[in-house]
Amino acid sequence: MLKETMNNAADAVINGKALILAASAIGAGLAMIAGIGPGIGQGYAAGKGAEGVGRQPEAQGDIVRTMLLGAAVAETTGIYGLVVAIILLFANPLVGKLAE
């Protein structure tokens, strides 16, 4: 009876780990969707920057500087999404909590 109970507990831990890994894979995929926003924003900013330079060529330095700063800020969102996805896939802290 005790051995059967221990086997059932081991199966529950394996199933719990599988559930955490599956949810982490889904979460990592959702985190990578965060890369869509910066891509759209940077494309829009580059288009508007080119439009601004076309209208006022003498302001090219200011326009490009502001555009690059905005692109850098927008890119951090995509990088944060990538970091979250990598943590969920390769260094998942939730799997360690399951053993406790």
C-alpha cells in the first residue's frame, strides 16, 4: 500500500512538471508576440523620419537623433519579451518550486 502511494505521488510530480513546462512554452510564445509591437513602431518611426527629412532636409540631424532614440526605447520592449521567453524555456524557476 505504501509503495503504491509513493508511485502515485511520483506520477503526480511528473504530471505537475509536464504541466509547468507546457504552460511555460505557451507563455514563452506569448512573450515573443511582444516583438511585433517594436517592429511596427520602428517601421512607422523610420517612415515618418524619412518624411520629415524630405520636408526639412536641414533638420536631418535632429530628426535622425530623435528617431534613433525612439527606436532604442521601443526595442527594449522586444528584448524584455525575448529575455522572459528564454527564462521560461531554459531557466524555469517554477520547476524548482515544484520539488519543494
